[in-house]
Amino acid sequence: MAASGERGTLGSGGSTEEVKQIEKEDLVLTSKNQTERLTSPSSSYFNLNPFEVLQIDPEVTDEEIKKRFWQLSILVK
């Protein structure tokens, strides 16, 4: 694994195990640490599709998008 604060890119061939490992490592990060990690110049994002992030269909209404965003945002302190 890369040094603390660095991550390899997770390409289209990325495995579920890789994602689980990243999620496990992220459990110990505070909201501030998580924000700093995601906005650092060396950060690599592996999912920039907002519909996948929100786990919703692209055909949903704006109200449904807002509702789902709110549901997920309360999980982040």
C-alpha cells in the first residue's frame, strides 16, 4: 500500500477488495482528514459519477436527488 495520505489509482479493473480496504482505512479518518485527503493535489478519485455516488438512477427527479444527497450528507459530520 502507498504511504499514508497517498493512494494508487483504482482503474476500471479495481476489485471490490481494493474498495473495501480503502473504506476500512477511511473509517479512522475524521471529517477534516477526509476532506483534506480528497482535496489534496496528489489525490486520485475513483468515482466521479454523481449518480453512482448517490446510488440513484439518472432519471430521478431533482427532489429525489436532493433527498438522497441529504440522506447521505447527514452521515458526514
